[in-house]
Amino acid sequence: MRIACIFLLVFLTSLNLVAQTYQIKGKVVNRENQIIPYANILLLQASDSTFVKGTSADDNGLFAITEVEPNLYLLQASYVGIGSEPRALDITKDVSLGALIIPLETNDLEEVVVTAKRPTLKRLADRLVFSVENTVVSQGTSWDILRNTPGVIVNQEELQIRGQSATVYLNDRKVQLSGQEVKSLLEGLSGTTIKSVEVIANPPARYEADGGPILNIVTAKNIIPGYKGSANASYTQAVFPKYNFGTSHYYKTDKLNLFANYSISPKKEIKKTDKGINFIDNTNSIFSRWDTKYNQIIRTQAHSANLILDYDFNDQNSINLTSNMTLNPGQESETFLTNEIRDSQRVLDSTFTTQNNTGADNTNLALDLTYVHKLKKPGARLSLNGHYTYYDAEAEQNLSSIYFDDNGSFIRNFGFDTGSQQDIQIYTGQADYSSPIGNASIEAGLKVSSISSESSVDFFNFIGTDDEVNASLSDDYVYDENVYAAYFSLVKNWEKWSMKVGLRGELTKAEGTSLTLNQVNTQDFFEPFPSLYVLYSPSDNHSFAFDYGRNVNRPKYNDLNPFRYFFNENDFEEGNPGLFPSFANNFNLNYTLNSEFFFDIYYRDNGKNIADLVFQNNNSQTLVELKQNVLGSKSYGLDFTVSKNVFPFWFLYAYTSLFHEEETFLAVESNNQEFTNEVDGVYSYLANYLTLSKDGTFTGELTMTYLSKFLFGSYVSGEQLNLTLGLRKSFFNNRATISVAAEDLLERNITTYTSRYLNQDNFYRIRLEQQFIRVGITYNFGNFRLQDNQREIDKKERERLELE
């Protein structure tokens, strides 16, 4: 810690190093001195014409570029592909220009047809950038853009990259929500605000080592002071109707940015599940067949509120305060299941029914404060961040079963109640420093995080007896974790080469204690996480890239709790306090042709990855889902992407992945034998984006997704096919938008998960409300062309909350 204190002291003493910056003002007109609103303004280095800053003119053709370092620059304005003559500027003070003249005729301004630009893909050393600003792709929602981003796979509403769950960031701030909540949030965020999506398969050293790939949404920067707001609502017709309402408000002055939004999503959903288990005896013959049907009704009413404040004290110092709160009061789930038990000859032996009712409430509050100081050296900056999360969840369960013989006569009943609670508090502190060094740049930082989790579950009100369920399962579990991290990275660019190297080190100290069982599990280790990115571009049409990264996958807090959650007394989930972090090594080799054709070869060694493993006990006739560290896990594959305009009105995006996945685990119900589960699969995605009107206000989308099979813990999935159609129309100069979307038109987006090996033979199939029609409307008011400062809190520790 002494080194950390010295490092922070050096940072803090540099706060007095203040550099003077200046402002450039002006306006944009045509040859006839008529204003040109919304023209793009570019500030370039005079030496090599590289991009420095950019902005856009307002409704009156006026623009301002602030925080310009003293130097020689070129300034240019452009509109619909036509630019002004570059103007040379020697910035030593504030500059107020006359007008930048773009050689447009009057009729050019009046008759210009608004057509969407072509989306572009650009390979950088450590990421792939999918630029969508002012393109037909941006006419949908943020969710549409992410699921259409090269290399992204959508599986059961989860965004994945090469088989790994992707973490969604918004302007480098992580979206701290579960998979379904992320989808709901992004469906309400207009794609017109998005500049690009960054696909970071191997996150560099500045990101936490915990986690997999990242999808970072970059929005356009706010430009003009003023106010804007929006209200949006949607109606979805599936089995049950669903509603969503949200409102956002944004206010900006020269120093202050303030953003606030609120949304509510009351839902009633149905989930039907079919499960089948064939229990096997010592002669490897089936002696009992169980067929179970679940019918689950889920009611939720999620409230989400965000408050974000940015304040610039001066050109060198600024703060950001971000507060997010999610409330899920009165969640209810009613599950009714029927089970038929037949013998080896499929003759009915007995049946039982189970009623499983649960209720839950949870609160998730996050506060994040960041201070940024720009140092005297141009491009150098220091940032300090503090974070706090409070998470509280309470749940109750009532389960009752009734058993009947083959004639329907009563045999026995069984039931119990449970009450559970979990409180989690997270504290983190972080310091980051970045600075250019010649034609290179460095980044360095320190981080400390402290996590405290207390959980309890109590079983009571038993009816009947059972060998698997008893009051001794009640437990109190306490988990404390401290992680100390430091990182350093260097970026170097040559004429045709770019390289980035980084190293992150993390010291982990953790202790989990089962108070009832008097069991303690500890972790105390230090691990390095190197990363390397190399990019070679022999010409504008060709580029080659290689990257390597090592990361860690830490167990989620709920997975460590040694508790059981019962679907019925023979089918339950069980936590595992003995889980330990797993380490992965990722290798990628890429080739890009004309920024339209992309070839990717990857290999990933996941080590002793944490997986969902399901085992049937043939003696007690139970099915248990466990979190376990596997013995080994790896995957590799070849991805091919085409991204291009077929015609001016038709943009085509096609992505195909050929992959191999395998995991070796200990089959605990098969005499602890080692078993390797593996598949060879194909994923294909085809998207057609159509501009259906001359002014670009009416767009359409037709997409098809196919997935042959993939690994899901000890299961292998069946194939899935999804065909979707969407239409979008803007009115009143983009002030109002109406959209219609239809999902799963062929009703084939349902898959079966099968586990069949050694003495294991079971499957399940879940039918969600995936076939639906959704109608949405958004209305913008105020100066709605402003871009807001919306962001989410970036904390890996919060991701492990595994919000529901």
C-alpha cells in the first residue's frame, strides 16, 4: 500500500500544473451568405491533417470549439459531402472567425435529399469500431444496433461474442443490469444518438481483468446549451399485453450538464417448460421415466431512475456524479407443474402436482463520483473515482406437492416455506493517469475494491417428510472480498504499424463463511494479466491484426451461497461456496479487406471455467443444478463478415461463425468420471436495412438468425431459427417516431437442451413469449437535436450481483 500512496501523491501534486486552452468561434454559410445549419466542423493538425476535435453548427449555422491547445491547426467545414477551403490557424488566444464558406448553391440547401450514409467497420489495435452515425442502421434502437454489430451473437436475449457473454458499456460506463433489463433499456434508447459501437474481444489493461468481451456504445457529443426532453411508450402483444413508459430530460449550460430519466415497465409473462428425465439403473437400463410440465406466470413492475450531473469548474477541472436506482417491488411468480412417472415400459406408475409461489422485492442503488484534471502537458490527464453500491433483496417461497397413484388416489402431500435475504455493499476507489510521450502514449492506474455480502435462508412450516428437504438446509452466509489492482499500458504508432502492450496485476483476498455449517473458504492470490495488440495496415484496403489477453472469471455472489432453491422437492438449484476464480487466455488473428470483408480466427483457453452443470441422481431420483469449476474448457473458430451497400437504399450485413466448443468436467453422479462435452456449430446472421422513402424518414429491416447448436454447461442445445421484420417512420422533422416490429415470424425460435451421456439422460425445453408484435412511439420536445450526457456506472463488482 506504501507504493500505492506514493503513486497517488504524485498524481495529486500534479494538480497545480495547469495549461491554458482557447476557443474557436464562427459560422458556416454558402456562397450567397445563407447560413448552413448542422454542418460538420473539423479541427486538424496542420502537420499531418490528423483529426483533433470536431463539432457541428447549430440551427443558425454557429459553432464553437473549446479547450483547444496552443498549436498550428487546419479548420474545415463540410455539408453533404462538400467542404470549405481549409483555413490555417495559429492558436495563441481565443479566435472569433468570420464565416467558413461551403460552395453550395441555394437550391442545394433546399433540394438536398436526406439519405443514410454507409455504415463502416474499422479495425484498431485493440478493438473493432462499427460506425453507424447518420446511417440507416442508426434509425432503429440501440438494441438493434448492438445485435447487428459484427461478431455479436444473440442467444436468449443475451449478447455474446464468440460464446462469451458480452458486457454492455455506454460511453465507457458499464450498464449495470441483467440481460432482460439491458434489452429493455437499449430498446428505449434511440439509435440516432449513437456514433459507433466498439467491439473489444480482449479488453486492455485499463479494464478490470474480471469478465469477458465488451460492447461499448459511443454517443455523439453534446454541442449546444439548452434543454431537451422526450417521452416514449410501447405496447407489446404477445400471450399477455405489456406496456412500457419512460421520460428523459436533459439540460446544458456552458458549465453544467444535467440528465434525469425515469421508466416503468409493468409486465405479466408466461413461461412454459417441458422437462424429461430417464433414470438409469446399474445395468444402464431405464427403470423410471419422468415427464414434467411447468406453467409459470410472472408479474413484475420495475422502476428505474437515473440522475447524472457533469460540472466543468474550468477548462482543466471537472466532476461527474452519476446515481442509478432500480426498484423491483412486489415481484410475483406462480408456477404450477404436473409430473407423470412411468416405468420402463411406459406404464403409468404415479403422478404428482406442485404449486410453487414466490414473492420478491429488491433495491439496487449506485453512486459514482469522478474528478478529472487536465494536466499542463497537452493530452495528459488524471482522474479520481469513488463508487458505492447498495443492494438489498428479500424473497419468500411457498411450495406444496400432492402425490397420487396410477388410479388418481391420494398418497401423500409435502410442502414448506422459505424466507431469504441478501445485503451487498460495494466500495471502490480508483486513480487513472494518461499522457502522450512523443508519438506514443501511456496509461497507468490503481484500484481498490471492497465487497461485503450477507445472505440467509430459512426453511419452516414443513408438511410431510422428505429425505432431501429439511430444516438443516437453513443457513447464514457471509462473504468478504478485497481486490487491489494496478495497471500500465503503452501505445506506439508507426507509419503502417500500431502496437499496444499492457500489464495489469490484481491481488485478491476473500473469505466466505457458512455460519450455520461453520465452514470457511478463503482465497489469497496475486495474478498478472498481460495483453498485446498489433495492427499492420500495408494499404487502405488491407489490414492484419493480432491480439492476446488474459482475464479472470470470478464467481457471482449468489453462486457462492450454499443455499437451495426448489422447483419441486426432486428438482432444485444449489449454490457452491467452494467455487474459485478461473483464468482464460484469448488469441485472435484478423484480416480486413476494403473495410467490407472481415476474417477472424480465434482460440480461447478458458481453463477451469465456472459452468452450470445439471446432474440426475438415479438412486434418489432427483435433478440438481450446480455451479462448478470444470476441469478444462476451450473453444476456437472462424468468423466471416460482409458489411456493404448493395444499392443506395439497401445495406446488407451478413455474419457467419464456424466454431468448436468443449468442456471437460467431473460427472459427480457417474462415479466421478471425467466427461468431455463438445459440439461443432454454425451461427449465421443476415440483416437487410432498407430506406423506403426519399427523405430517409421511412426505413425497414428484415433479419434472419440461425444457430445450429452450442454448449450450455452439461447440455447441448438444439437448433434455433428466428425471422424478424421491423418498420420505422419519423414525423415532424424527426420530432416524433412510430415503429412496428414483429419477432419470430416462423415460430421456430425455440430450442431443446439435452444432456445424454454415461448414466445421464434428461432434457428441457423452454417456451418464452418470443413471438410478438410491438408498437412504439417516441416524442422529442425542447431542442431535441442536443445530445445528452447519459452514462451508466462502470463497475465489474456490480456485474456479479446477477440482478434478476
